[in-house]
Amino acid sequence: MPHKNKLTSSKLSVSVELIERSIFLIRGQKVMIDVDLAELYGESTKRLNQQVTRNKKRFPEDFMFRLTKEEAEFLRSQFATSNAGLRLQIATSKTGRGGRRYLPYAFTEQGVAMLSSVLNSDQAIEVNIAIMRAFVRLRQLLETNEELNRKFAAVIRKLSTHDKYFTVVFDELKKLTKTPVSSGRQIGFKRRST
């Protein structure tokens, strides 16, 4: 079974990328699903959730929540071809042997940090460090994107003000190039014919 494998240091360095792919945005929060966490910790999903249930006070709603059926279906459909989608599909199926009866839990960054106090093994500590680094890296990437978006918006604002000035200049140039329209009334003195 893949969740029983112990992660070595070489596997852990590779697993940071795997961890980043296992972080999803649900309800506006970056979360990890219990199936993925159990695999990373080398535990069964059942054992991980038992430890969480035994220590329910450590996991308020902002640390952990159960996915709705729609959220689980959405994740399953979005990641059907990936390993995460396959694990989620197997974990949430109610048919067949060994399927789970309950919808998966989603753990926020704080919830994942709290898991280290509940799962007290060397592997859990190593994996938690890698997960925290992955969350920090994602946060830095998002901040970089936000900064780029702000700079891009500033450039667009500048260009739009320049466009306004160019429009005014072009309008004035058009006025200068047009032949003046006479009002039909002559200005000045009229000469009488003799």
C-alpha cells in the first residue's frame, strides 16, 4: 500500500512539489485533503481521522472542515486524471469494499500544523516541515503575482491618462487642419461701387 511507505530524505525533497500540487483552494482557503495528508504521513486515512476525532478541541472550523458532497465531486472531476483525483475518488466512493462512509476533511495551514501535535512520529514532523515550507512558498508566489498585478494596473492607468492627453492633442490638431467655416457675415467695411 502506498500510504505505508516511509518517506526518506531524498523522497521528501521531491515531495515538496507533490505537496504543492496537493494544496487546493476551497471556500477561499488553501487546504489539504485528509487522503493526501495520510499518504504523506505514512498513515491510513482512517487512523489520521481517528487521531483528529480524539483531539477534536485542537481542530476548530478554521483549522479543519468536512467537504460538502458538491465540493468532493468538484475535486474528483477536476483531478480525475491525476493521482490526487484517483485517491479522492477511491476515498469518497461508497461502493465496493474499503470505501469510506464519510466525506473527506480539508485541513487549513493551521490545521496541518496542529496535526503535528496529534501525529507524533519522526516522519510526521519531517512532513509537517515540508508542508509548512510549501504553504510559505505558495504565499510568496501569490504575493509576487499580486505585486505584478499592482504594477501592471499602474502602467495601464498611466497609459489611459496618456491616451486622454493624446485624444485632446489630436482633437486640437484636427480643429487646426479644418478650413474655417464662414458664418456668412462679412466682417469689415464694405466698399461701395461707383
